[in-house]
Amino acid sequence: MKRIRIRQIRSGIGKPVDQKRTLKALGLGRLNRTIEHNATPQIIGMVRKVAHLVVVEEI
């Protein structure tokens, strides 16, 4: 299964609550924090929801 590396580049301050919860569910919450996940449909959907706050790269 493909893996993706997600790095938060923008703050969740002032964003809707559902986007803040999505960041937390992905394991993010601070700027420049990096996390790796398997590229499942659920994770891809979460990343799309906060795409303006994160940078994604395939591993």
C-alpha cells in the first residue's frame, strides 16, 4: 500500500471546528509537524478537507 507524508504548513486558528478536528485526527496540530499514513480512501478524504493547511508527498 502506498504511504503519504503529510506536513502542516498553516495554522488551524480561525478555521471551522470540523477542519480543526480533522487535523487532530490526522495527528497534526502544530506547524511543520510531519506524519506518515497509509494512503487509504479515508485518509485521502481527510487530507482533501484540509488541503489548504497541509502539504502532501508520496513516499
